[in-house]
Amino acid sequence: MRVLIQRVKSARVTIDGKEVSSIGEGLLLFVGIGKGDSEEDIRYLCRKVANLRIFEDEDGKMNLNVQQVNGQILSVSQFTLYADTKKGNRPGFDRSADPGTAQNYCEKFNESLRECGLDVREGIFGACMKVELVNNGPVTIWLDSGKDSSQ
């Protein structure tokens, strides 16, 4: 399981020109589910996201997590995080989980974040979404549950 995190001042998802979700300060998460991922991967990455200290404290050091700054989360599924680009110019997605499994795991991941007390908004699984953000920093961090060390 992979999560690409961007610390944002704001972010929003639109579909066909209509806003689906939006947040103010917080984290934009792009979530990829791979073949063989498990609920343990969900728990591990949920803990990492909830506790990741990437917001600045009063001294300007990255020392606070999203809860400590009353931040929100916008979670967007993104199977392309498992793109294989080693051969040719067209990415392959054989390592991405099938859509049914991926949707189920994305929903469980978001629910686990909510159970940690986080305010989680979502995109629409499988939809063609437009994602707008104002990256704060910029700060972009890659988390991986560690099962696939080939990339």
C-alpha cells in the first residue's frame, strides 16, 4: 500500500465542474492499493499518517501532526501509484489491486483515519477527478507499507 502525502493550505476535488470535496489546511493523500496488501498495511499507514509530524510548531520546526493543527484530510484513490515504467513508455499497472479490492481497502483506510479522530473527506473512487491544491512548503512525502521493495 502506498500513500503520497502533500501538506496543503487547501485542496479540492471536482468532477465535471462540480465540487465533490474540499479541505482547508491539512493533508492531501493519494492512496494506492497493491496486490497482496492487507489490513495490516491499512493499520500501519493509518498510524503513520495520523502521527506524521510535518506541520511547523511555534519555532518553525516540523514537530506537529495533522491533529495538533486541527487539520483536515482529503483522501483520493490513485491506482497509478503502482505504475511500472521499467519497460517502454506506457506504464503497466499489473501490481495494482483489482478495483473491488482497492475500493474496499480505500474505504477501510479512510474509516480507520476517522476512528483516529481525523476529519476525512474523500474523492470518488474510480471517477475521473480534477484535484486542485495549494501545497504548503512544498512538503510532499511518500509512504509505503514496505511489502514491495522493487521500486
